[in-house]
Amino acid sequence: MNATFTRRRVPAVLAAAALAVSFGALAPQASADDGGAPFGPGCASVPEQGAGSFAGMADDPVATAASNNPALSTLVAAVEKAGLVDTLNNAEDITVFAPTNDAFAKIPKADLDKVLADKAALTEILTYHVVDEPVEKADLADGSFKTLQGDTLTTAGSGDTYKVNDTASIVCGDVQTSNATVHIIDTVLMPK
């Protein structure tokens, strides 16, 4: 039972991460649920209308929402390769720390290609970007959250400036999808 839950969680985490990245690129809009309005410098690039807008993303589950954002195309492709789309779309009340295409571009191409070809390693990394609970701006100042992958990630900051694991900046946070809160980040997180 635990193994099945973990297997289901990992794909969901990866899908959520992909969706989150997709949503972050679409940025600013008021949240659809309990969260606040999207914040951060990257939110300005989110379309005002359409499926990739904040309102459009709020209507779709996270993986679908992310697929409507060109800035999250690498994340979406990774989530698809890992087989996590349905897992993420069917999860409830998750948080995805979604790396942008630029975040993936920081990884040397040979290393990225190797990870994308290794489903187990890819799933491990993607699920590290997903937390099985809502994490909103108010929770980011000094947070510690267990990821679907099993390790913990930390957040710190104030105002509209927050870091994840002291390495990734949230460029557009509190993006709401129908089933997730997405924080778009500028660096891919690696499990410890």
C-alpha cells in the first residue's frame, strides 16, 4: 500500500512540478483559491488572457496549465517523459516549484539529456519539486517542506523575494491552478 502510494505520488509530484513551471511563465493573476495574488518579477510575462493567463491556469489542473506556458516547455516535456502528467493532474492541494526553461538551460546539455533519458532519475528530480500540501506566500518566509520524493526543501525570504534551498529564486509565486499552487523558480532543484 505504501509503495503504491509512493509510486503514485512521484509521478504526481513531477507532473505538478511541470505544471507549476508552466504556470509561472504565464504569471500574474489573482489566485483562484485561498492564496494571494501572484507575485514576483516573472509574473509580468504572463499573458493577460487565454489558457496561459492566470485566469486560464486557474481553470486547469497543474500539468495542463503548465503545458499552456511556453516558458515551461522543458518542464512539461520532462513530466511527460516521466509519465507524471495524470499523477499531477489528479493530485489535490499540492504545491509545485516549477523550473523555467532557463532553469533547465543552466544544466549542461549532456547532463540534462542523460537525466531526461533515465526515467527513474527524472522522476526523483521532478518529485523533489512537489509538496503534498498548499504552500502559499505566507508560508515561504521560513519554511521547511517534505517533498513527494521524500527529502525536504526549505524556503526563506520576505516581501516579494524568496529563495528555495538558498539556490533558486521564486520568479513568479502563488500562481493558482485548479489543484495546485505553483511557484515558478529560476533553478532546477536537486534532491539531497
